[in-house]
Amino acid sequence: MTIETTATTAAESSKPVLDTVEVAAATPEKEQPYGALGLKPDEYERIRNILGRRPTSAELAMYSVMWSEHCSYKSSKVYLKQFGKKVTPEMKQHLMVGMGENAGVLDIGEGWAVTFKIESHNHPSYIEPFQGAATGVGGIVRDIISMGARPVAVMDALRFGDISHPDTARVVHGVVSGISFYGNCLGLPNIGGETWFDSVYQANPLVNALAVGVLRHEDLHLANAKGAGNKVVLFGARTGGDGIGGASILASDTFAEGGPTKRPAVQVGDPFAEKVLIECCLELFQGDLVEGIQDLGAAGISCATSELASNGDGGMAIVLDDVLLRDPTLTPEEILMSESQERMMAIVRPEKLEGFLKVVEKWDVETSVLGEVTDSGRLSIMWHGQEIVNVDPRTVAIDGPVYERPVAYPTWIDALQADTAARLERPATPDEIREQFLKLVGSANQADAAWVTNQYDSYVLGNTALGAPDDAGMIRVDEESGLGVSVATDANGRYSYLDPRQGAKLALAEAYRNVAVTGAKPMGVSDCLNFGSPENPEVMWQFSETVEGLSDGCLELGIPVTGGNVSFYNQTGDVPIHPTPVIAVLGVIDDVARRLPSGWQDDGHNIYLLGDTALELDGSAWAGTVHDHLGGRPPAVSLEGEKVLAELLAAAALEGLVDSAHDLSDGGLAIALAEAVSRFGVGARVFLGEVTGDAGIDVATALFSESAGRVIVTVPREDDVKFRGLCEGRGYPVRRIGVTDASSNSLEVQDAFTVSIDELRGVNRAPLADAFGPVVGY
Amino acid sequence: MPTIVVDVMPKAELLDPQGKAVAGALSRTGHAAISSVRIGKRFELTVDGPVDDELRASVQQIADEILSNSVIEDVVNIDFGDAEPAADASTEA
């Protein structure tokens, strides 16, 4: 009898037989395409055990997307636990919301809180660079909204293939215009990030998008569905057939050569719809009209319903027919898996529903009530009057499979580490040094990234205090007091390839230092861990080393990881990318008026180098650019030292003793000097005698070494004594290396070279313009 | 001179923000009868020589690889203009 009714309904939805819970229970023998959905035989068996029957096709769809690597973190979970364990009371002091929610939240004082997160959108950005990158921005911004915050800035850490490869331009043009399109239309400033080129990313670019939001403490919202009888409301864009299974299929497997896809695996974003959604959500929060809220990203409704229910009272009953569709022919499975953009799900008290609907109507946001929260402990989904899903939501969202994947120490790494760059021939004559210096300045990774960043609006909203090309972006949060936050992202895949544990610490140290040089106090970390296939034991070793290094590093620095994501399967063919843990650090500054810029603006100021320089050229930009060499061990890093340096810089900024500070990282002192000079066209005379003499190194090493813990600052003459006193008081190495010279129009390094600023800028700007076309704004 | 017309539409499953915006404008201006709008692209390619098989194949390739982005768009029609001269001829006769 039931079967007959099913058949009638099915005719309407153009499906032969509706696979209801009842049908599934009655037909245990039916074969199901779990393999094509990315589930392994034992995972499928586990679902059958959990349910005590075979899953319906809708349940299978839900489990397959939610148990995918992208959503379940099944290969990384056992490692990520370390972030929760390695925590001190100091680290929790300002942490309002930690890992596991849509984004972490930090208390920054004066009643303000800030939320930030970085997330990958790598695979979609290779297939369809424009929409892939655009929806990456959209997705991370919705994570920020769902915490109750107003998004105030975005950043992007980008890694592309070899700049001279013909396909790189396609990806670069698409990704950059996708980001600028979405971000500029939303009216969010893009305050920085990274641009890297390396052939390891040729068929697998990394597009990691970061967003920052601010909120008052009382506005904090979480993703949970509490209170039986509360309504489950879906609002925003309609659900269509885009990105079906995108998360599980795209992020869980490598790209097969050829083979057309049946459904578009990508999604198309609409930034104007998202802008309306932001304002609508903020008004809903203001009116205290929602109990819990979650954005719809990967795995769409499957994810939102099962996560909200798991984090709340455990039960939810919804009617899938009430989902507003763009395409009425969608099957229930497709509706559950769709990744249509610009959608949110809220939990609303029945008595507040009217008020809720008034607000969404005002913003012209389409809304439908799908059902309600229950205390049954089951997620029940109805379609055409019949139950097609009846599961314990925790089994979908939380208790998915957890793998301890095989880990293998890569035997090739010993030979790699033994092949040190110290054996490479270093330039000895001034002419050679000059030539190699310019080669470095004009290399793709040290080149001026204005071709990229000039396409973004950095100043919209009027609160940007620092943006690209400064070391970190800075946003004013409170317009009265000047309270602000500073954010930087960093990763060096070359270092991580040589030594993933050390590479993670170096990335953390660099992001931390980049925030510190703006005068802000680093407070929290978000990470986006990009790796090859977890099924490759050597990749798992790299991953495990990275997480250990990063979690140890955070513990040592005393700042918590607040959230982030893991992206596996980044590889072309069998070749994994270099391990690339992109680390974002956020810091707080009491008054953005006291920020430190990176470029030089005044004449006759002393230039100081903070920190010691050693012969550390392994993995350096110099070794890569001049000798095409990658080997040895990455530079040493003292996180204790980084802490002292950060405190020193904050004190110097507060007392107004320095008027610029610039971090030294890839390319070492040479590149830092070039950037500081180029920024505002104020030249300098530099002498390295003290640096080379104290460390017993040659001029080339002093210029190109990438020793960590170093910063160059400029100090007005009248503050010289005070500044030196500050450094000595804290026991941090400081050496005077030169003086700014506004009239020279050149960078002169004694015993090495003199390069005019015009030549420097020309060489530095050429690579991106030559590869991708003229730069906007020059 | 023959003109070849290529029509490209966003894939049916994907969101078409432009079409959605126009549909919204139509409904606001009282055109309730129209429920949905999708916006595509029309290319008019003028050729100097004859439209032979080689050219047809090359236009098909141009349409698939350059005029459309196969990830998010479909080439829904290519009109090589054959119908027109044939029709003209019959009317004259």
C-alpha cells in the first residue's frame, strides 16, 4: 500500500520509486552507489550498522557528504586534538569561542570582540577560477556573519603555478578577478595576504580566504538548535542544482584527467544577495530574533540540519518540500547536497517568528519555515508526506569515521636536508652582489604584488589603517577610541618541504612578527593547512609534524588557535604540493593612530636591524632564485625571542620611538631594504660592517640570509638614546645599519651596490606586469 | 557576407544573478506573468569566405573553447546562416 502511494508521488518528482525509510527497511538487499559518492565499503557498512538497516538514498547522500574528508576531518581529527590539549589559562584568557564553531571569537576589550577565520577554496578555484575564488570569499564571510559579527575585512593567501607556465595566467586572472568582484561588490576592504608562484601548485593552486568580523560581546551567536518547538528557518537564496556534491567529490579526490562531469560541480555566487543577507542577519541579531544560526556551505542542508541538531537538543523534524527551489526538478537527495550560495539557517522561537519574517521581508530575502527543533534525538526529514531521513544527527555530523592513517617518515628527506645551500657559491664582488640582488628583487615571489592587490578595494568602509603592501592589514574597530586589529597570513612551503615541523613554527613566527611590526599585540591564530593526499603516508607524516610544530609553537607564544580548516588532496597526479600551512595571526592595537608603517618616509632617521643574522640560506629565496636550489634545513627559530621582539615593538610604538618597522622574511635583509625604500621613494645609505663583523659572515650572507626574529626599524635622531635603551633593557640584539636619505633617490649598500629607486621599482614591478598585463594604478 | 550566430547560456542548474535581478525588476514593475529570466550571450561572427565544413568545425571549436566557459555555460545554438539564402532563393523563384 505504501509502495503505491510512493509511486504516485514519485511520478510528480520524475523518480521511479521514492526511497523512504520504510522502503529501505523492507528492501535491505538493494544495491546502493556508495562508492560513486566517495564512501568506502567499511564506511557504508558502518552506516548500515548505525541505522540497523540500509540507508535511504537521501540518508546515503547526507552521510556521504558529511563523512567526506572536507566535512568530517576524518584523517586530521586525531592530530587536531592537540590544539585543544596544548592550552594554558593565559591562552584562554581572551578566547570567547574556540575551535569547532563557525569561527573563533576573541575578546579585544572595550566590550568589543573580533572573529576571524581562514579557509581553503583550492579545488574549485582550479576548475573555475573566477567563481571558485569568488564563492570562497562568500563562504568565509558567511562564517563570520553566523557568529553574530559584522564582516569588516577580507584577505587572501594565494599560491599559483610557475609564473611562466601558460596555464598560470588563466588561473591568476580568474582568481584575482573573482576575489575582487565578490569582495568589492560586498563592500569589504581587502587588506592583504600573499601571492606566491611555484610549479608545485601548477595544477592545484591554493586559494585561502580569510575574513574578519567585529561584534559587541552581547551579540555573540552560536550554531545550535535548542528548545523543542523552536522553528527551523531557511533564508537567503533559493536552492538550485549548483555544486551538488561539490564538497565531497571535489575536495575528496584528485582531478581525473578528462571525463565530463554530469552536474556542474562549481557554484555561482551573487555578492549583492550576500550583502543583503549580511544586513538582514545583523538586523535579526539586533532584534534578538534568532536562537541559533548557521551558514550553508559545503554539504548545504545536510550539514546545517545535522550540525545544528547535534549542537543543540539533538532532534529536528523538517519538511523538505518547503525548501524554496530555483529548479523544481531537483530530487530530495540533490536538495540535501546542493551547495547553492548565500543561504542561512536559523532557529527561531515561535513567538518571535512574526518579527523574524518582518525583518526578512523588509530586506526582500526569501524565507521558508522548514520545521522545528525536537527532543527526540532524531533528525527526521519528510518529502511528499513520507519520511526519507530518520537518523541520529550526531552520527552524521560529529561521530563520523576517524582514521589513524599510516604515517611514514620520508626517507628522501635525509638526503634533502644534507644538501645545504651553504655549499652554493655566494657572490663576492660588488658587481656580483648587485646583479644577484636585482635578480632577487625581480623574481616572481619577491615582485611587487600590486598587479593583484590594486584590483581590490582596500579602503572601503573607511577604517583601513594598513593594507598591502604593509606586513599586515589593520582595521580600526572603534571609531571613538581608535581600538583596532591587525592581521597577517604567512606560509613558506619551501621551508615546510625541508622540515614540516620547523616550517610550521617559522610560518607562525613570521605571521606573529608581521602583526607585531605594526605595533599590535598578537592574540590568536587561525590556520589553513594545505597538504597532499592523506592516503600517502609521507604526506601524513608532513601533516603530523606540522600540527605538532604549530601547536607547540602556539603554546610557547601563548596564543590560541581559534579555528581554521584542513585541505587535503592538493596534488597533481601523484605529486603532492609542498606542505603549506597558512597561518593567520590577529593582534590588537589600542589606537590605530599609533600603528607602524613598513616604508620609510623621513630623511635622516637611523635604520636599526633588530635580531641576529647567521649563515641561514637553506630554503631561501636567494638559493631558489639564483641557484634553483632547495635543500638543507630551514632557519632556526626562537619563539621566546619572537615574544620579546613583539613586546619591544609594541612598547616602541606606544612611546612613539620608531616611525617604521618592517619584517625580514624571504629574501632577507636585501628584500626588506628594497621594499622599505621603494614604498615612498625615500632612499638610504646602509653599512653592514657591524652585522658581518659580529657574526663573522660575508656581505652576501648578511643580505640574503633568512634568519628569523629580525626586523628593521627607523628611529628619529631625538629618540635614538631612548630606543637603544629600550632594546638593551629587554636584551634584544640591535645594530645600527644605516640612515635614511631622502635626497639620494637610491639604495646604497656600502661595499656592495648602489641602485636607484627608479631602477629598483622597475625591476620589482616587471614580473607580474610582464606575465599578466599592465598594473592598474601605476 | 555570411554571419554565424552563436548563442551561449549559463548552465540551467547554476544561479544566474543577472537573470534573477531582471526577474526581480519585472515583478516590481508589475509584470507578474513573467516568473523567471535567464540571460545569455549572443555572438555574431562575420566571415569573408564561404561557410564550408572546415569553417563549421572551427566555429564549433571556437564556440566550445573560447566563446563559452564549459564549466558554467553551454553553447545552446550555432546558426550558420544556411537557412536564409535557401529561403530567399525559394521566394524569388
